[in-house]
Amino acid sequence: MSITEDAPVQARQSDSTPGPAPVAWWWLVAASALVLVLVAAALAVWSIASHETRTTPYRILGDVNGLRLDLGEADVEIDGGASSIEMTRTDEFSFGKPSTGEPRVEDGTVSITSRCPEQVLGSCRVSYRLTVPDNVPLVIETSSGNVDLAGVRASVQISTGSGAIRATGFCGFSLRAVSDSGDVTTVSECSADRLELRSTTGDVHAVVPAARYTIDAQSDTGDVRTRGLIGTDEAPYEIQALSTAGDVTVEAA
């Protein structure tokens, strides 16, 4: 009988022994959370305090037979009609880590590859503004950056991921503008031999001078409109405006 009576007492003693442990555990969790909050706050203050804006100008002299831009997330604005290539790069960054994107010249072609550094904390944003001479072919690629052209007189190829593409006053031999999800808009000052405008989910809009065109305007689910133009297979100029889900509009100026 004594063994039977002592067993419950021993069980109660065993159960009561680890009682304070959960309390200590929660104190440890709370202390760790507080440390993380303080560290995050300190890093946020440091990021704000270390924020910089830097503008870097470039001028490229001599004969240039092409310009290639691979700009990642950066926006770019390009004006035509200049006597030389001039570029301004504007960086906004923290922790002393600006983007990379120095121009290189090889065999007459100017190339720029721009990327922000990979970082867990901090911010980085970069944009470009260029002026270019006439008849210098352009090849431009971005992931999410927007591309804006004004008065460019050259053959141009543009591809973006989510960035929008806009060309006004365009007067070149050809324009190929392709975006995955951005809108594509062009207003032509003269009739290009070929306009190829495409977007998967964005809208496509082309405004061109009155002339005879071969027109291929299609959208799988969006609206398609052609205004003031009559398409003919024997036309000297060609327009292809395509979208999978966006609206497509091709019209005379």
C-alpha cells in the first residue's frame, strides 16, 4: 500500500519541476524580437541617413555606328536630332552602393549595361536621359524600365518586360517595339518602311501619317480599331500591331 500511495506524490513532483521553463522561453522570445526590432529600426535610420542622389554626365565624341542599351529596371528617355551622344545617369541609392553602367565603345558601337547591386537592405534606382544624332541605330532592352523616345530618326529595336514603350515624332526606317505587359505607343512623323508593335497584355496604339499601308492589326481578346487608313497588300509601308489581351488601335494622324 505504501508504494501505491507514494507514486502519485512522485508524479506530482515530476510534473511541477519544469514549470518555470515556458516562462523563461517566452522571455527569450520577447527579448529576441525586441532586438530584431531595434536592429531593423537602426538599419532603416541608417538607410535614410546614407541616401544619396548622384548625377553623372557623359559625352561621347567621334563617329558612332550604333547604340546598345541593356538597362534592367532603369527608365530611359532619348531625344533625337543631337550632334553627338550625350548621356546623364541619375542614381538614387543608399549604403554607398550606386548602380553600374559606364558606357563602353567598341568598333564604333556604344554599349551600356546598367544594374543595381544585389543587396538585402537599402535601395537603388537609376534612370538615363540621352540625346542622339540622326541615323544611329538603337537597340534597347529593359526588364521593368520604361522607354520614351522623342524625335528619333533612326532604326530602333526595343524590348521590355513590364516597361511601357512610347515613341513620339518617330521618323526612321523601321521600329520594332515589343513588351510583355507594358503598353506600346508610337506617333510617327513620317511613314516608316516597317512598324512592328507588340504586347502580350498591354495596349498597342499607332498613329501614322496618311498613306498606303499593309496593315496587320490583331488582338485575341481586346478590341481592334483601324481609323482613317485603308490597308492594301501592295502598299510601300507595313504596320504590324499585335496584342494577346490588350486593345489595338491603328489610325491616321
